[in-house]
Amino acid sequence: MTPDFRLYRGLEEAAGAFGPCAISIGVFDGVHCGHRRILRRVVETAAQQGWEAAAMTFDPHPAAIVAPQRAPRPLTTPEERATLMREEGITRALVVPFTVEFSHLSADEFVRRVLLEQLEARAVLVGDNFRFGYRHGGDTRLLAQLGQRHGFITEVIPAVRRRGRMVSSSEIRRLIEAGEVGKAARLLERPHAVEGEVVAGHGVGAKLTVPTLNLRPGEAVLPARGVYITRTRLEWSETAPWRPSVTNVGHQPSFTGRALAVETHLLEGLSGESPRRIRVEFLRRLREEKKFASAEELRAQILRDSARAARFFRQLAARRGAC
């Protein structure tokens, strides 16, 4: 962790207190392995020159303003992105509220007014698909030209490929929505997680099968309907222990449910009051969601799922112990 990390929520808050810095710019949704390569290079450059290591992200996603019909569901919240950036050594994270007015800044205005005047950028490091300014009028070539004109370093970091595929937030969304959470985790360099409030269920499952924690997922990307091996954190904080669990994502077909639900069963049970919030990490897909003829059949299947999950966690612990 970086002890002097600062999170700024807007350019007005950052102006005069941000730089001089080496900075990268982007949505950074998911902060996947490609993003991390750029952030690590930012940290190296900043350390060599004695500057702040900075990153700028946006909320909401720019597509939500300029093309709402194409706006993707988020992999991470701005706060989660900031935490992941901090883990890579970033010392200054800036969340810019993306507005229609901001989207109308030309490429030159963005560089002069934002990067130079407000943030004191000395080096700008971006991915090779970087676009900026009104209607994406600027690219990496223009950024380099503006760097020469205004006296800042420009560095373009090549995209990361894994098994022949370009790593991108959109590819990770596709994998998660297809239920391929293990493949998504390799690109993220961590499991995909969903965090939210615990809400009351219908009460039927607890009476007839096993008790579960029902999570309100909000706008987050959810895995395909099915049952997953997961681990769960209660009252989300960086120090709370992870608990082995099994999670169903679906419509509760055995109980004629309609609304999409995220139901988590803790393998070790829950003592005390139900938590207000939980965070669930998806590790492996067990099976598709299906309808059972009776509560007894459903309970038997949940116990089989729990046994498979317990075996998974034992094997995981054994592998870690052998390292």
C-alpha cells in the first residue's frame, strides 16, 4: 500500500494539490492486467523523477453521456478502482465527473487546461488505443505532438495479450456474462467481485432448504445464471476474513422467483445477526441453475454443491501450503 495516497473527486479539488506528476488516463474499468502494466510504468517513471504517480478515471463511464445505449455495466466502482490503483503504487487518483461539458473539451484544451494547468503533468503514459478530446479527436500520435509542443513526456504502452486475445474490459465482461469466471480472473489478476446490501429474501429457502444471504447487486456485471464456488466477506473491509461459500445467480425457479437474485450460502454458517453488506468473489462455476421438483431435492443438491466447494477450498489450501 502507498502511505501518502490521495483520492480526489473532481478537478477543482485536485487543482494546485496534485502534481507535478506522471499520469495515466482512462476508465480503467476492472483495473485488469493491461491497466496494471500501464500503472506500474507510471509508478516507475514517477519514482525516477521524484514526481507523484497519478491516474485519472471517470464516473460515469463516458459512454453513458455520449452514447447511453452503448454504455456497459461496470466491472468496478470508482472507489474500487482507486483501491486497486493504490495497490500498484499510485499516489494520486482522480475521479473526474464525466459531463456533457467535459466531453466538449477539444484535445488541445484537455491537454492545456486539465493536464498541464490543473494537474501539472510532466509525463503522460497511455495505452495504444487511447483517444481523448471532443468526439475522440485526439489519439496517441496527437498526444505525442502536444507533448513535444508543451514539454511533457509521452509514452505509449502496448496492449497485453493472453493466449492470443487482447485483454480488455469488454472481453472480461463477455467472459463473466458467459459464466467463465476463472478465465476472467486470469485477465483481472484477481476474482471478479460483486458488493452490495443484504436484503430480505422470500424466506422460503431458509425454512425449506438452507439459509442464504441475499445480495442486491446494483449495476454491477453479473455472471451467467448458475451456481458458483465463491468466497464472501461480511461488512466489507480490507481486514475482514474471507469465508468459503456457494452462490446462486438466477431467478429462483424452484420457488417461482422472477427477479434476478444473488444468493450466497456460507459453508461454515453464520452466527449472530445478518450483515448489512457483503462482497462476493466468484472463483469457479459449478453448474447451471435448474428447477427442482421439491425442497428436499433442492436441499440435497445444495449439500452436494457445498461438498464440492469444500473440496475445492481444501485443495486450494493444500496447494498454497506446498508453495
